Amino acid sequence: MEAHRHAKPLRSHSMSASQASPAVALSGATSSRRTIEVVLALVLAAVIAGIFWGEQRYPALIKKLHAGQSIKVSGAISFDALLPVNPGMPVAVRVGRTSVNWIWTNRFGMYFAIPFGAAMMTFLARTRRPRRFEHAAANVLCGAVAGAPMGVCSNCATPIGQSLLVSGASTRMTVAAMISSPSFNPVVLAMAFSLLPWQMAAARVLVPATVLLLVPLLIPEAAPPLRSITLPDWDTPAPPPVVAVVGAFLRNLFRLTLLTLPWMLLAAVLGALAAELIPAYGTHVPVSVLGVIAVAILGTLLPVPMAFDVGLAWVLYKAGVPAPYVATLLGTLGVVGIYSLTALGHELGVKSAAKLAGTVALLGSIVGLAFLWI
């Protein structure tokens, strides 16, 4: 009787262990599969970035750096001018051609930004690691460090930022990376300090650095996304990891293209309108406080390509444009733009985008007034 009484729990324990082993094996297989997909998505993002940096972006930036004082600006808001624009053309024609030139100049950055953003969406969807730090300063610092070598302007950083935001990444980390990429690229900084007086080059660093410090006050941190629990479909075998990652990448690529394209076209038209309708001779009138403020607002909104701020500042400075206007443009151009602001307004709210734009314009005005009074 005593032996029989002890045999039941032993047999019950043996059955439960046997029943649990398939679940443990399934969990291990799922974890291993997720790891493989994470690595594949990360490799895909690294390959896209490596091709862009090695084949186009850094060779082009270094070429501009070596051009030195011979650097040229061909379009109103672009380095390249696919279509000629002259003051004698009707306004609609000038705006249309300037829009096309802007898109043409940003084509390489977009060739990188949209596929890279899709790869990051694929990667983040498969990793369970935290996508943010507990402290705001850590999120901003991480975004600033990651963005500096990225080598894309605020326009081309926008699709990447959109992909991170819809994937649940830290809003402050994302905005910091979008600001840091055009503002703290080492090659562009070298261009600024080699072409312009050190006070102007320092102003170009001071404005975005101050904006980064203020990001925790300007941009609220979104709550982490809630993950739904889904049960696997036992009747349909899971595709191989490579097929799953490629399929998810293509879906994300299509989604991000639809998310990006309307804002890109809007930015091209609005930027062209601002550049073509505001008279160029305005920067040659006597310097005034209102003039500095107007230039700061214009510099904040214009969606310029990578390193265009330094190139345009040098051209204007060499042409004799007053230093307060040049310094104001240098401090505001490229930090944000109408493209990044409208996209951030859509993702984070108009209030956050307005506060970010107002801060950049205010700091640019302070820089310009400082040059006016010294």
C-alpha cells in the first residue's frame, strides 16, 4: 500500500515532464529562429549603409572638402541643377524646376534612407531588446552619437526617423539622430572650419548642440508600444528565415515609401516656393533685427541637402553678404527643414514640431544678433 501510494506522484511527474519537453523544444526553436532573423536584418541594414557610405556619400563629401574655396552651389536649394532656372522665367516654372532640382540632388540620400529605414523596421520588429534608455539624456546622447556619421541631411534622415518612430524607438533618440546627422558630420564640420571664420563655424556647432540639450524639453517621450500575443498557425509551416526577412523588408519598403513620398513632394514644392519667391537681394540690404529674424525663419524651414549650408554660407560670405545674415543662415540651415518638421508633426504632433522649429529659429536669431552687435 505504501509503495503503491508513492508510485502515483512519480508517474504523474514523469508524464508532466514528457508533456513539457515539446513546448521547451518549440520555445528554443522559436528563439533560435528569431536570432537568425535578427542577424539577417542587421546584416541587410549594414550592407545598405556600407554601399551608400563607401560608394557615394563619403566620396562626395570628401570631394566637396577638397574643393575648398572652389565649391559651387548650382541651385537655389540644391547643389545640382538638372533643369536650368533663371529669373526671367514665370514663377510657376521656376518653382517647378527648383522642386525637380531639389529631388534630383536628394536622390542618392533617398536611395539609402528608404531601404535602410525598411531594414531597420525589419530588424526592430524581430528584436526584444529595449529600444530606449530610462533617462532622457542617455536617449539624446545615443541618438547624437549614432547620427553623426550617418551622412544624410535632415531630408534624407526623415524616412529613417519615420521608420524608427513607427517601430517604437525612443522619440528623443530619433529626433537627436535626425539633428545630429546633418549638423555633426565630421567631414562637413571640417569644411565649415576650413572655409569660414572660426566664429561662424562655432555658431554652426553651437545652435544644433543647444537644440540637442533642449530635446528633452521639446520632445515628449512616447510610451513603449504594446505587443500583441499571437499563436502560431500549426497547419502552415513557417518560411525559411531568409524568405521571412526578405518578405518583411519588401513590405516595410513599400510602407515606408508610401509614408515618405507625400511629405517629400510637399517639401520640394514648399522649399522651392520659399527660395524662389523671397528676393535674393534681401540679404544685401542694411542689417536689422527684423532682417535677422526673417533670415532665421527662412533658414529653419528651407529643406537643404547635406553640406549645402556650408557651401551657401561660403558663397554668400565671399559675395559680401553681411556677416549677421551669413551666421544666421549657417546656424539654422540643415538642422531641420520643412520636410522633417512636417513629418515629425505627423508622427509626434504639430506642437512638438512647432517647438522644435521655434527653438532653432530663436537660437539662429540670437547668433545673428550677436554678430550684429560685436
